[in-house]
Amino acid sequence: MDVVGAVMHKLIRVIYGVLKSGQPFDPEKLIPQTLDDATNDDTSKLALAS
């Protein structure tokens, strides 16, 4: 049940931030970009697939 409470808390904070700022929701701000996504390195993706 602790996990459910943590997810509810995060969602409430996101909703509050969107309503307070008046800006539309941007999922890029919610989930940090990983190093692989930032570099767009296809070779690392191929290594993981095999």
C-alpha cells in the first residue's frame, strides 16, 4: 500500500503543478531523459537487443 500512496502523491503534485502554472502537461519534464535517449546511440540499442 505504500507504493500506491507514493504514486498518488506524485500524481497530485504533477496535477497541482500543471494547474498552478497554467501550462499544458509536458511528459518530458516528468520522466528524466536517459543517457541513451540523449545521445541517440543506435549501437547501444543493438547490443542490448542481441
